[in-house]
Amino acid sequence: MLTPRQVLVLVHGRYFTSGLVSAVGVAALGLFTYALAGLGPAIALGSGALTVCFADNPAPTRVKRVELLFTSVASTVAFAMVSASLWWPPVQIGLIPLLGFFSGLIAAWGKRALAASFSVLFISVITLGSPAMQNLTQLAAAVALFLFGALLYTAYALLLAHWLRRRTKQQALAELLAQLGQFAHWLADSLSARSGEIKDTVAHLTAINDTLQNTRDIVLRDVNTDADRALASRLILLLEVNEALLASQTDADLIRSQFDATAVPDALHDWATHIGDALDQRADALLRGTQAGTLPAQLPCAQTIAQALETLQPSHPSATFDQARMALRATADKLQRITDLLGQLPQPHAPTEADPLQGMDLQAFLSPLRYDPKTLWQSIRWESPILRYAIRLALAMLAGELLLRALPYHPHDYWVLLTIGVILRPNYSVTRQRIKDRVLGTLLGCVMVAALLSLHLSLAVMTIGVFMSLALARTFITLNYRFTALFASVNALLLVALLEPGSPFLVTQRLQDTLLGAVLAWAFSFVLPRWEANDLRRQVDALQRAALGYAKAVLDPQQISDLNYRRERKRIQDTLAAVGGLHARMLEEPRQHQRMRRELADFIAHSDLLSAHLATLRVLRAQRGDRVLPAPERERLRVTLDRLENCLAPGGNPACADAAPSGPVDNPVERRLREVEAEASTMARLSRQLLSPAGT
């Protein structure tokens, strides 16, 4: 269940705004057309608006324009073809699978394109339940009204997107603040010996990196005004906060082992908790347009740690204690850096003095959002997971069509095909989760509608229910599909009850069709599957390359190029998110198709630690300014880079860590360099296991 704060953030967030915009647009167009021309034209025009609204997700205006126009045209063609097929029902046996194949192929354009894919499939299936047109003139009129409704909604959505452009950026930034706040609270538990397992670390990293990329794509795109630059500047500062948070997890075990009986762990816990609370407050303030509380530059917990560093001594001289003291000082420096950065974050509507965007190429930090037809053509190869998904979806739709023709007819049996379409996904793990969400959500929705219908509600109340259920179904479509399934069932059943009063067994039919569609989707999820282990070699190799590139950006003996550093940092964050997602999806697959689960989790965790140590080194080097390093220090950096080349480069030396330095560590930089070398050696060992024939 959602907590009260999560509900508050959701209501003020971009997803609920998007759902509300969609519901208002569809309702306004449908009701206005009904008032002017009657029910028939209102259904045709409203269907066009409803179909396109599924592809209306938060995005910059120019991206949304391409997505909505493509969806308008593609769904209109699908509507026309299926409407014409109602005159010759046997044609549907081939047409529906063909449209399913095309909608599956659209997924080649990436995760955002799945919404357009669903829109095409949605109207293809829903149209099967419509009565056949009387003649070509009526068909042409219906198609024209459908296209007109789709284009009207597109114009409305683009106008609203332009009007709400700054608000959308604020909401995306608040989403990142909230995600960083969650990680800070998790870090607080980790620093005080209350942490979870490696999978928890991987889950947090994946969530942060996904949110980070979504926020970058919205906030750093189309930076044209001073307000846009102010929000982009806040994001640049938050990237530094994120880096310092990730770097603060490196030494928790060592610090606890030496300071467990002191006030240090609790002080670190309190400090990280203060940071998490401050991030949460700034997220809430940004969503509400209010002022956030200030975070004191010197917290009592920071003073406790400073006192411990000055006074605590071991009963006997210990190199381990000296290492722990050095680690504690480094952790305190990183937490203080976060505190200072949060103090620099401008309040909403407050101007910024410094310009972090000066000389920065923002395009380098954005995801490519190209809808090139060549991408679809290139995906038509047997090894392509998208082609396999498209074939799988087409075969499942064909099986559903044949089964429905063998079963007794009822007016809404297309719900079976709709269930197949919304459940089947390119990844088995996502399909499996959507089966659970669809069945449970539909069950809850059916119970809710049965209760509502038993109350014999007025027309006005039921109309409001249709509107709110559409808004909420759109809100959760990328957040929690279980809620979307619940509210989609409420919306569909209330709408049918309004348009077809007295329909018998409505709730029972919805539940039966959902269960039947879920069974078919589950069965076809094993047809031409693409297991995550098939991508293991490519993803592990990509992460090693990204780690090496990040190391080169940090350890360059001459100087650190800020632009190159940020670019490489983005690369390793994106790659970590990709490998973390692969690991999470693999855990949902059948055991016989899982490979090296523990080794992959360890590999991700050590890659994260390597990234954190490198981030700490970057901070240590930045504290020294731009001065030229002495020759011995430059040589030491070159030695570390050579060792990392041996460990992480393709075809590297398996014995890359055999010549690792030993002896006492007398400064923080040397200690961190040794940690980097040790993590790279561990990554090399784990990657050899993962990429061995037994692993892949």
C-alpha cells in the first residue's frame, strides 16, 4: 500500500498530471461531440482520442509530437482495416495476428514506443466488438472521425505539454530528489549496521539510475529560458549529490568493525538521515512551490564524528584502526560535501548566482530518441529479441482468435485478446509480473464494480467514475500496473454499463476473459523466448568497458576534463542500470534458464564500489585544485591505470593483480588507489567466471 506521503507526492507528480490531462481531453472531446452530433460520432471521435491518449506520456514537446502523430496515423490505419474486416470475419484470423506482429515490432524503438505499440493493438482488438458498418460511406465517415479525434487530442496534448513544460521539469526533478532521499535513508541503515543484502544495493542502484536518466531527458532537453537553466543547474548539482551518496557506501564495513562500540555509527546514521529528510523536503517543496527548510552547515552528528577522529585511540597500535580512521574521515568529508551541496540548491523561483551549465554540452547527457524506420527493418533478424516478441505476440493473438471462435460467443469476448496484448512483453520476467498484476487488479476491479452497480448509482456518479478511473489507470501505467489493471477494469465495466444498460453477467465475463487471456499469454511466453542469460556476455563486457573509461577520466595524470568526466560518469551509471535490470529480470525467470546469479550480483556490487572509489578519488583530486601533480604521483596514477587496463580491457591479463602493492598506507589517495586496484581485480575474476562457457 502507498504511504500518505507517497500519495501526496503522487498527486503532485507528473504521472497523475499526465493521467488527468488524458482523462480531461478524452472526456471533453467525447462529450462535446455527443452534444453536437449524437452518440455514434461521439464514440468514433472519442475512440480516436482514447487510443492516442495511451501514448501520451510525460516527455519534451518535440518528442511527444512525433510519438502522438505516429500513433494517430498507425491506429487509424488499424481501425480502418479491422472495421472493414467486420464484413468478412474470416479475414480477422489473419489480420489480427498481422497487426499484433506490427505492434510488437514497434517495440524496436525502445521502452517509450511500447505505449504506441499498445495503442495500435488496443484499437485493433476493441474494434472487433463494434457492429459492422452498413456501407463504405459509413466506414469512411467513421475512419475520418477517428482520425479527427486522434489529431484533436494530439493538438490538445501538445498545447498542454507546452503550457506545463516547466511544471513537468519540476516534477521530474522532484522525482529524482525523492529517489535520492530513499537511497540516503538506506545508506543511513547501512552505515549503522542495519543494511540488507547485495540485491538491495543492486535494486537501489537500478532505481536511481533509471530515474536519473528520465530526469536528464526531461530537464536537460530544450533549455531555452532562464527558468529552464535554473532547473538544469539544480539537476547538475544533484548529480554531484548522487555521486557523493554513492561514494559514501564504500567504507561502511571497515568503519563499523573498528568503531562499533562508539557513538560513530549512530552519528553517521543520523547524518545520512538528515540528508535523506532534506532531500525529501526539497522534493515536496518543489512539487508544492513552497520553501524548503534549511540544512545547517554544521550538524551535531558531524561534530560527534569530528570529536571521535580527534580523541579515539586503540588500546594497541593497529594498522587496521588507522585505515578505519582514514575511512571515517573520508566518509565524513563526503557527507559534509552533500550537506554543502544541498545548501547550494536554490529554492523554487530563486535565482542562482553561479552557472554550472557554463561551457557544458547538454546533448551529451541525453538519451537518443530517434524513431527511424530503419530500426524496424534492422530488427527483422532471427537473433533479434524484438522479432521473436513480435512473432510470439502474433501467434498468441492467432491462438486467441481460434479459441474464441470455438467458444460460445458473448459481446465482449475481445477482452481475451486485449488481455494477451497487455500482458505479453519482450521479457519473460515482465510478462510474468504483468500476469500477476492483471489477474489481481482485474479481480479487485470486478469486486469494486459489482459493489458500485449494486448501489444503482445515478448517471452523473457513474460518469464521474468513468472519468476518474481513466485518469487513475493512466497515472499508474508505468508506475504500478496492478493499479492500472484495477482502474482499467472499473473504467471498462462502468462504460459498458452506461452504453449497454442491463448487460447480463458483465463482471463475470470480464473476470473469465482475463483469466483465459492470462493463461494464453503465459503459455506463449515460452514460445521463441529470449532469456536474459543470452545478453550476459554483452552486458558484462559493456560494464567493464564503462568502468575502464570512467577510471581513465578520473586517473588521467595530467588533469581531469570535467566534460569528459561527466560523460564517462553518465556512461557507467547507464551501464550499471542496464546490468542491474538484467539481473532483476533474470531472477524472475525459470531456474534452469538462470546463470551465475550470485556471481552477477557480486559483479554489479563490486562495479558499484569501483565507481564509488573513483568518485572519491575525483573529490580528493579536486580538493588539490588544478596544480600539476609531482612526478611520483603522476607515475603512481599511471601504474594504477596500467593495472586497470590489464584487469578490465578486453583480453586482459588474468593475473592483473598479482603485482599489487603492499606495505603501509600513509595517505588517503594511496589507500583509495589500492581499493580501486582491488575492486578491478575482483571484477576481472568475476567476469572470467561469468563469461566462461559454464557461465554463458
